Amino acid sequence: MDPARLELEISEEVLMRDVDSSKHILTRLKALGVRLAVDDFGTGYSSLSCLTRFPLDALKIDRSFISAIGARGDAGDIASVAIAMGGILRYRIVAQGVEAQCQWTS
């Protein structure tokens, strides 16, 4: 199987548990051609500076932020910031749990 056809999703919590070890393992996987995504982004304690240390391809915004759009005033702003940050880092962005028009347009 072509490794480029494989995308490994790592939760933000697991990624940040041991940053140095995570970076080492992900760098090796990336060298093999595996695509890498941070899952459940926004539920942990990662900082922008930490995320830039990893060879990531995608950022998956946790559904808790998306489902709160329309119900909580700042949820759309938080999602927009995560999308902008991912764009700057050239990550593919996935918004998990989009179920309503207001979530899509935010």
C-alpha cells in the first residue's frame, strides 16, 4: 500500500502528552509518506508554538466547537481562529459535526 494513501489521526491530548516523543514518531511516519492529522483540536492544551513543531497535514476541529456555533456567541469566533491558524500553517482543515447552515457559514 502506498503510505501517502494513509492518514493517521492523533488526538490533541495524546500529541501533547509527550511532545518530544510525539515529534520523533511523527517525523519518522512523515518520512515514510504517511499523512498526519491532529484530531479533536481545541479540547486539549496545545499552543500554536507546539503545533508548529510537528509535521502535520491536517487539523480536525473538535465537534464541541462546531455544535456550539449558534448557541454560544464565541464558538464561531473560536472556530474561525482555528481555521485561520490552520490556513497559515497550510494544514487541511476539517470541521467535525457540521449539521446546520449557521455552522457551515461561520
